[in-house]
Amino acid sequence: MKLKKKKQLLEQLKVIPDFRVDKYKILYPLHNVLFMTLFALLKGAKTFKEIQIWMEYAKNNKILHKVFGTKNIKIPSKSTLHRILINVDNNALENIFREYFSKHITKKNIAIDGKWLNGSDVNAQYTKQSHQAILNVLDKDAKIVFAHKFLDHTKKSEIPAFTELLKDNFFTSESQLFSFDALLTQYEILNTIDEQNNLYIAKVKGNQKLLKEKVILTARNFHSSTDSYNDAKLGVTERDSRVTRTVETFQNSDCDIVMHHSNFKNIQTIIKVTKESTNIKTGEIKITTEYLIANYKSTAQEFRDKILQHWRVETYHYHLDMLMDEDDHIAYINPFAISILRSFALNMYQLYFNKYKNEKVMFGAKPTMANIGHSCRYDDDLVSDLLEL
């Protein structure tokens, strides 16, 4: 049994300061509790209660004995476990999370999106705070979240959170490509990305009405698009519909700037995406159009691929809800520590999928995220392998 990376992770967790002041009376070391919580999440436990029940069941687990170097593992009660997890230093845990997954990413194609933590409030019964939210930063190539920003009270705080994130040296390597929803299409954000010699693809919607009107007008003033790509031959399906996208780009051949704007600097490309969805059952056709802007030039096909890759962060959020039941887990006081640990577990599922996606390693079939999670419930050795990736 490989133990190297598990022991390394345990040593990293020891760095997190323990909020309990009398360290000589601590029966349940914080690093052990965090490691067991992660193990429990990988095993399919969802709530504090389920995690604690699994801990009681697994106190004689041979893998845990070898990692901890002891056969006497003390298990906290549900209330004690809850008290420990809601008092974890979020920033310290986040630093360990970033360091752990930094070797698996390139940070060249980055998707940014906020997610409500719906279990962080129960009709304001227990807290005066509204639902909490978290900003997830996803590496689109590895399909894993490699960083978070904690949001206060509303998703509107995504804007200052992303602005602060851009000032962090962790995210300022040259030639990174950022994509995000229209909420973050703010001139301060786009100009900062541009000044750092990084790239962006930004949606333009109703929150920037004047910008959208000017973008549409500029595109219409072109006699024809600079480049066009239709993906009908790919046979894309989404739910019950066949989907085709026509992507058109508009660029200035004489200079880089395609549209002057007093606030938004260096807009080099306007991108028009026309999506046609045909319902397979009814034959009903729905056509939608959206516009995006970018501070660099490329082909229509390349932009189409980068735009669709942004939705990998939505897929990640879907897996958090379907595989980890994040939306159903009540955590109304400091929900961020357990959210980071869920990302830990989901990333490990994804890394296993990335490694074996073309091999028949799951019941004679290629793995899916769902059957990786299902298999972990019954196979401690698989969980151990995930912790060694």
C-alpha cells in the first residue's frame, strides 16, 4: 500500500492552527479529523452526521492506522465534529488545497464562477446572514478547481472578490486566459487582466446595456464577419436537443482595436454566437444569440472551443450537487471549510477519471465520475489510490 502522499497531506494539515487553546487536553487532533473527513467524503458521506457515523465505523480502518501511525484512533461526537469543522481556519486550509493541486494544473485556461452554498441558511432560522457563496477557480484543461474565494452574503460580491483575486501572484502568470459570466464583465476587471498581459473572453449581456448596444452595432457595421465556424458536423446534443452553434468573429484588419470604448480598453475581437436547438421529440427549434468580447485575436473555431470549455465549471458545480449533495447539506455557520474538503474529494475523482478515462477499469467499462464515487463507497483501496494521485 502506498502511503507517501497520504502522509505528506497529513503533515501539511498539521500546519493549520488549532482554535482550541489548551493543546494538552485535545483528544481529537485537528489534522486527523480533517484527514478522516476527507476520507469520509470520498467514501460517499455527505452530512456531518454521516461523516461522524463513518468515522465510528472506520476507527479500526487499517489504512487510517498506517497513515496516523497508531491503532488507537479517537472519534469525536457529532457535535464535537461539527464544532471542529466550523472553526477551521479557512485561509490556512485553502493554502494547503492550492498547494496540493498546483502540480496538476497549468493555469493557462481558467474559468471563474460563483456558486451559492444553499445549505448555509435555513430560512434564516439559525443565523441573520443570508446564503453564503463561494467563487470557484477552475483549470479548464485539468477540469479541477484549484482555488476558491469566499464571498460575503451575496453573489454580487463576486466582483470585488475577483478583483482581489487578480492581485494575487498565484493568478498573475503571463498569457493566462480567463473566462467568466457577464456579471464579471466590468471594465476594472477586464483592464486589469489586459494590463497583466493576460487574456479574457467576456460575455456581454444586459448588465452592461450600453456596452452591449455598441458591440451589436459595431458587428452590424461589418459587411461580413472576419471568420465563421459552424459545428453542425460534430453532432452535439444537450439534454433532449440537437445543438449547432455558428460562431462569427469581427476583427479589424488595420489595427488591433475593433471597437473604441472610453472605459473598456483593447477590445480586439467581437464574437457572435448563434445557437440553434432542435428538440429531438417535438422538432421545435429555438434560436438564441449572444455576444462576447476578447482582448486578443484568434479563429472562430478556437473561440468556439474556449467558450464551450467555460461550461466545465458548471459541470463541476453539477457534480458537487449530484455526487456530494452540496446543496442539501446544512452548514449555516462557516460553510467554507467543508466546501474546500468537498472540492478536495471531487478533484480526486476527476484526477482518477483523467488518468483512466480511456481504460476499462470500472466493472469492465470506462470510468465515469458517478461510478468512481459509487465504487469508492465499497472499496477502501480505491480511496487509498485516489489519495496517492
